[in-house]
Amino acid sequence: MSDPESIPMPPSLAEVRRRRTPLRNVSHEVKSRLSRLDRLAVWITTRVGTMGFFLAIVTWTVLWLGWNLLVPPALQFDPPMAFVFWLFISNLIQILLMPLIMVGQNILGRHADIRSEHDLEVNVKAEQEIEVILHHLEYQNAMLIAMLDKLGVDMKAVLRRDQ
């Protein structure tokens, strides 16, 4: 059987609390380190990458094309060749937005990486605290066994009765 004196005394709760470092708000840390251009890229990425923006562009395109194709020529505000110009502008918008969206996604990806590192830190702390708890349980178990031995209780008989 284990001797309680052979098992080192587990750390006290006060000692565990003293060693514990406070958790950080990594989202706040990342946001505070972004430059103005990075914040602009994230702002545009979060706005452009929504269904609302997509529906606004689709609605505008349908209304613009519908007006210029279905109303009498006197009420059309763009000549028929304006459709080609609209396609050019649409492609230009896509060419400009794609790299910007990629920049925003890279920034958000770095933020996700930092959050995952923080999650790992929290998990490591939790594992250390669980180890302390297990150490306490092991120490208590050794003390109980020593107490039962001192009282002359046969552990095997007690365990056989419980089965």
C-alpha cells in the first residue's frame, strides 16, 4: 500500500491561484494592433461578404437592365452600348474587391490563429489544474489507506463486500 509520507504534499488552492495567469482577451489585442488600412480591409470584407451586399448589387443590376431594356427609348437613360460599359465596371469592381477581400480574409485568418493559440493556452492551464486535483485525490487516497491500515481494516475484504 502507498505510504502518505512517500507522496509529496499537493499544492494548496491558494498556491494554484497564485500561479495562475489571468486569461487574455485576444480579440481585443488583435483589433488594437490593426493598422487603419487593415481595419478598412476588414470593414469592407465584412460588409461586401454579406448577402445584403449581394442582393443590393443584383437588385440594382436587374432594375438598371430592366429599365434600359423595357421602357421606351425616349425614357432610357443609357444607350444600348451602356450594357457593355456596365459589364466593364462590374469586372473592374470584381478585380478591385478580390484582392481586398483576400487581405481581409488573411487578417481574419491571423485572428483565428491567435484565438486557437489562446484556446491551447487555456486547455494547458485546465490540464495543469486537473493534474493538481488528481494529485490531491491520490494524496487523499494514500491517507485513507494508511488510516484503514492503522485501524486494522482489511481492504481486500471491504472491496470484496462491495462487489
